[in-house]
Amino acid sequence: MKASFLDLRRRMREVLRALERNESVTILYHGKEKAVLHPVRGRQKAT
């Protein structure tokens, strides 16, 4: 999935759902790739 900084603000729910589906999210700034978010795998919840 690709998302701009504006998408992060307005559509964070969709970004989080993509991460839950184990998709990487590429962050764009002025149309250029700036970062890639990867889902964390195998991490346990703290009790």
C-alpha cells in the first residue's frame, strides 16, 4: 500500500488494516518515497 502524509492523518484506519494484513505501507512525501512501514510479526502482547 502507498500512503501520503495526508493519508496517515485522514485514513489511519485503512493504513492499520493494511498492516494487520501483513502488508508493508510506503509513505510518500510530495510524491517521493520517504519511508516504509512493516508489520511486526511474532510479537506477544504485554500482560
